[in-house]
Amino acid sequence: MTDRSVLVSGGGVAGATVAYWLARAGWSVTIVERADGTRSSGNPVDVRGEAVAIARQMGIWPRLEEAATGVNRLTFVDADGRPRASIRTHKPGDHHEEVELARNELVDLLLDKARESTLIIPHDSITVLHEDSGGIDVEFERTPSRRFDLMIGADGVHSTVRRLAFGPEEHFSRPFGMFVGTVQAPLQIEDPLTVLMYNEPGTSLSIHPAGGKPGFAFIFRGQHNFDYRDPEHGRRLVESTYASGGWLTTLALKAWGASDDRYFDEVTRVDVPQWSAGRVVLLGDAASCISLFGDGSSSAIVGAQTLADAITAYPDNHTAAFAHYQQKHRKHIRPLRRGAGISSRLLVPKTRAGIILRNGVLNTLPFRNKQQTVPPSSGT
Ligand SMILES: Cc1cc2nc3c(=O)[nH]c(=O)nc-3n(C[C@H](O)[C@H](O)[C@H](O)COP(=O)(O)OP(=O)(O)OC[C@H]3O[C@@H](n4cnc5c(N)ncnc54)[C@H](O)[C@@H]3O)c2cc1C
């Protein structure tokens, strides 16, 4: 089957995983990745549930365990840094069910596996897609045009493939009413296993130990007309929102202002009704997500294997393959999307009464020291 070719746009979690599985099945796979290799976000993400078995099949699970942050607790503090409530986020020492690790390390490990059998074009992007009955012609910003049998859009929440093949971003994206900014924290952490979080109404500031490379996360509510292509706007939004905060806010804002390696985006719901159009199919955040709250990395891994299996099962019928993938993976992500509202209310209560109520409830719950029921999210 080596005459079958597929182009994957985006060498992130979803793109690297689908490339690995398709190459194993005999496809000729090319990844085009816009980044030039210096991945910025070391924010923690989880690999859990069905994604664990897939990581084991790929032979990377021991490496994920080595890279795990080991963090297992979230403690809510007041403006003076005193603990007010606490909750377990992972079972201590239990790496067999899930790991939390830096996003960039996860992507590097997945890409290393994919690289064994995949051509990776770094620092480039597709610009034009033209499909006919026999294939799809692709133009790039830098690389000469090429023709492929199939195209996978795994290029994240602001997907270029989706824009070119399905329509403008605003047709498929809705603001969740929250924003997230992260930056490295120039601090020594006393407890490497605990995330500390401080809330004001509608905002949270947290510090994650992240295995010795601690990071601040600003997660806040708001309705702003934000354009992700304008990083300065993100910088200013954090500075104005947190101007009067307590705890480590002054230090965090100083780090935020001084860094040239910030992550900032609007938390976004992406919902594309049909994940495929002709020979083009969407995967990961490009197809469906509530960024930050939807367990995006694990479901990107699961979706990637489901898509690769479907393409392999229907090698001569991409329409049937894509329909099978969509039907199966939609069932997988439906419950994850429901959890987003609960997580956001727990982490960023809207009012001071909400903060007090949350802390009070956590302090009375008999299971507060056992595995928590609300999934933690990146940057927390
Ligand atoms: C730099 C970065 C930092 C992130 N930090 C966080 C975070 O702190 N918290 C959080 O919840 N989520 C974060 N995410 C998103 C998170 O990684 C995803 O929700 C999750 O891993 C799902 O994976 P995905 O592969 O669908 O998308 P992503 O992991 O977003 O991967 C998409 C990939 O496509 C690439 N890409 C984008 N456009 C193009 C293009 N036109 N051509 C080629 N390649 C393209 C990107 O560089 C990226 O490598 C981050 C994503 C990126 C890219």
C-alpha cells in the first residue's frame, strides 16, 4: 500500500500520533508543521484513559512515566498564601493509570516515534488545497507543491486546513468566556507535588511545580473581542485583569511582562458538524474541543488512532473511513465536553461567595483526600 500518500498538517499531539499509526499501516506520510522546532509551551497536560493503552502500544509509556511531573494535589490559597482548601488531582505514585507531563515533552516523544517512518517538513504551512477525483494538490508557503491521496487537518484550534476546506473559523468556534495565559515562574518551589491556586472573583492565578520548571497560569473569565494573531493584546489583557491582585500576582505579572515565551489564548469551543469534506478530514482540536477543559491531549491521541484504524480498514473508501471515525470518536468525546462547565466553576468561581462556597464544600467532603472527580486541566 506504499503508493497511498497522506499529508498531515500539524505535528502536535494528534498529528504526530496519526502519522505514526498510518506509517505503520504502510501509508507514505508527510507532516507539515508550522513551528520551527522550538516548542514554547511546557504547560502540563494529562495522558489518561484510553490514551494510556495507545502510548503503551507505541512503546513510549516508560518515557512518559519518566517525564511525569508527579503532581497530585491542588491547594487553594488566600491573598496571603495561606491554604484554604485542597483536593487530590491524581493518586500519588500511581503512574499506571495516567501521567501528567509537559506538553512539549509529550509532543517531542510522539514526534520522535513518528519520525522513524514519516517525512517532517518543519517551519511551513499549506496555503492552497485543490481536490479532484484522483487526489488533492497542496501548495505550501515554502515547499514546492505536491499531490496526496488524503489530507488530515491536525493543526489545532485555529486550523488552517479547516479554514481552507470547510470555511472561516468563526463558523465553527465559539468563545467559552474564559482566557488562559502561562509563563515560566522564576521561583524555587517548596512542594514539587502541589499546584497552588489563588482566586479573586472571575480570576485564578496558579503556580505549577512542573517537575522543576515551575510555571504561572492566569485563567480568567471575560468577554473580549480577542484576536489570537495579536499577542500584544493577550499581554495587555492579563496585565489589566490582574492589576489589583494579591498573593504572588506582582511577581507573576513581572514574569509575564518580561518573558518572550508566553502562551495566551481564548478558551474556545470548536464544533465542526462534519469532520470531513471529500479527501480532507479534521482531527484533534481542529475538529472538536473545549480548549483547556476538554482533556484535549488524551482525546487527540485516542482520535488519532481511531482515524488511522478507520483509514486502514477502508483503504479504498475514504468516505466510509471518515464516517466511521467520526461516529466512533464523537461518542468518545461527548462526556468530556460535559465536564468542562464543572471544571471551570471549580477553578474560577465567578463571585467571592462562590470562592467561599467552593472552599467550604471541599473542606467538608469526605473524599477530598481521595481521587478527585473533576479533571484538572493544563496550567493548573
Ligand atoms: C504552542 C502550544 C501551546 C499550547 N499550550 C496549551 C496549554 O497551555 N494549555 C492547553 O490546554 N492547551 C495548550 N495547547 C493545546 C493543546 O496542546 C491541545 O489542546 C491538545 O494537545 C490537542 O492536540 P492537537 O494536536 O489537536 O492540537 P495542538 O497540540 O494545538 O497541535 C497543533 C499543531 O499544529 C501546528 N500548526 C498550527 N497551524 C499550522 C499550520 N498552518 N501549518 C502547520 N502546522 C500548524 C501547531 O504548531 C501545533 O504543533 C497548546 C498548543 C500549542 C500549539
